[in-house]
Amino acid sequence: MNKNFKVQAQGGFTLIELIVVIVILGILAATALPKFANLSGDARLASVNAVKGAMSSSAAIIHGKIMVNPGQVSTAATPNTLPVEGVNIEVVNNYPAGTMGGIVAAAGISADDYTAYSATENAGAKFKPATTGTQIALVPNSLVGNANAAKCFVLYTPATTTTAPTLAMGTATASDCE
């Protein structure tokens, strides 16, 4: 009697193995989720930092361009416009003015991304950064109408006859920019 028994190999996963894998993936996801869940505040804070850098660089470039073209010199009493790459930039005291047509245009900041606040721009808004005189503050549009708009912003103080413009950030942390 010669009986040939062939052992068949298993053709897939058992139900228990699938459940164990799903449970392990669930545990990994639950521990990793908090790490990645609150990145929007970090992203907004990085964007505000980038805007500050763009404004600083633009102010320096405009000032340099005016210094090599003495006919473009401007003061608060005699503001000027300076054509830069097809855009007329408002200039006061040889630096971009604290206006939409000044530093905001010079830095190439879009109204689709940032809202400007100053003594004249959106002055009646409920939640806004404090500005005085000719200062202009830029807030990410995603924070407009939010109390955090008063913390997550860039503030540009235009040049005077004796000082260069200054840039400051709000007191924002990543959680303030959410």
C-alpha cells in the first residue's frame, strides 16, 4: 500500500494574523498622530518668518537701488515711486513706504495670503495687531477674525530721516499661529 500524502502549503494569512497586524498598525498610528496633528501652526509661523525675511531683503534692495540713482531720493515731504520689475514701489526716506504699494508690493506679498493692518488699512478690525503712525502689520489670512491675529504677524516700521526701517514679529509661538 503506497499512499502518497501531499502536504499543502498555507495559501494566505489567517484571521488572527490579520487582526494582530491591524492592532499593531492602530497602536503605531495612535502614538504618531499627535506628532503630526498640529503642524499648521508651525507652518504659519514659518510663513510669517519668511515674510519678514522677504520684507527685510526688499527694503535693502530698494534702498540700494535708490542710493545708486541719486535722482530717486525721497523724503517724507517728497515721497517718490521707484519702478522695480514693472511695479511702482512707493518710497519714503529712501526705503519702501509702510503701505500696500510700498513694502508689501516690494516684497511681492499677495493679498490672497496676507491681510495688512495699519492706521488706514482695516483699522476697524476687531482682532488685529497694534500699529501706530505709519506702521503696517501683515497677518496670515487664515487668522483674520481670530484672536491670534494680534500675536502672529510681522510689523514693518518705515524709515525716518535718521533711521532705517525695522521689522518685528508678534509674540507668536506655533500654538499662537493656529
